[in-house]
Amino acid sequence: MYNSDIMQFIDTHCHCDFSAFDSDRDEILQHCRQAGLSVLIVPATQAATWGRLLSICAQHAELYPALGLHPMFTAQHQDDDLDRLAEHIEHHHPLAIGEIGLDFYHKSADRDRQIVLLEHQLILAQEFDLPVIMHVRKAHDQVIALLKKKPPRGGIIHAFNGSLQQAKQYIELGFKLGFGGTLTYPDAHKIHRLAREIAIENIVLETDAPDMSPFEHRGERNSPEYLIESLRALALLRQEDPAIIAAITTRNARDVFNLW
């Protein structure tokens, strides 16, 4: 069995900059260190919060920033945000560009605006040779087409819930697939099947805290320290040693973000 005292883990998607953690961020990060969680990737959502995110990450050695324009915040994005993003990347050297992507879940979504923003951010990823952290909902085929058109240096498909065929296409494009708290839900049959069938070399772990809480914490604020619960669920689904799952998924994350 794995021993969290000696294993090291990476949360590849955690919004530790959100105000939900303002009252106990230091305590939570201490718990993370004690559990072996040594790196937490913190993706941005909109330009208005980049300064706060960068400041919080600078205060905590475990936190690594990613900068980007989230597709669900198109109404908040300004015309000059893409220029500002390029400037911030050049001056602050984030680990990745993210959280970016397409979200066509709501019929009212401004699809054209989302596509334009994603295309430009993929160009920036190419220019700065950075991986991307992708948010994709009800738009996998469109995202795959754009990634083929403007391929970045790989990255992560956050909270992957597409088909096995789409998973294979992402993997061929150099991407890893993110799995988190949904693994712990007994009725998440599609996610369970994907987690068993996708090769472990293509999987990374994430929490998306403060959202997407594991089953045992449903209705509560999610926390990066709960990453261990997703690890255990993944190991159980695959009938593999948690220590091996931990080592491989951590190595996968280090490969994506060049954390060696």
C-alpha cells in the first residue's frame, strides 16, 4: 500500500486563489504538505484576478500559476485582455496557459467569442512554448479540431468526460486527461469506464477545488487535500497498487509542466 508520508503528489488543477480559501489557506496547504501534496497548479479564469493569483502563488512555494481566459467568463473579458495576457506571460513566466477552452453547455453561450479567444490563446501557447490547461464541455470535437489547427506543446484536458475515441485523439495530440472527485461517486459509470480503459500513462489527478468535491464531501467546499481520495478511487477502479498509480500520475504531471 502507498504511504503518503513518502509519496509526492501533484494537484494539476486547483483554484487556491479563490476567496473560498481566504480564511484557512495556510492551514490547508500545511495539510497538503503533510499528505505529500507538494505541487498545486493554480489556473486563472479572468484577467481581473491575475494579480491576486500571482501574489498568492508568490507567497506559497507549492503553488504554481497558470494564466488564461476561461470560456465561461466571456462577458468579463476585455478587448485588450489577450495583449495583457502576452505581457503577463513574458514578465511572470507562468507554468502554463489556462484555464482556456470551449464551453457550449448553455445555449446562450457566445460560441464565436469563445472560439476567437481560444484560437488566440493557442497561438500564444505556441509562441511561448507553454502547455495549456483546457476546459471543455459539450465541445470536444470543436476543441480537437482547433488543437489540430494550432497545436500547442501538449497540456491537460481538465475534468475529462468525453468518449474513449476523443480521449485517444487528445492523447495523439500530446495531452494528458485529468480525473478528480467524480471518480469517487458510485454512479459515475462513464468516468469509471474511462478511468479503467485509458492507459495510466495518460492520466493526471486534479481536484478543481473549491468545486467538484469527492463523494464523502459532497455539498461541502472541495479542498486540494482530498486529492488522495481520488487517487484511492482510481487505484480501486483499476485494481492496481495506489503507490504505482501515485508515482505514474505524478510523473505524468511533471512531464506536462516540465517540473524536473
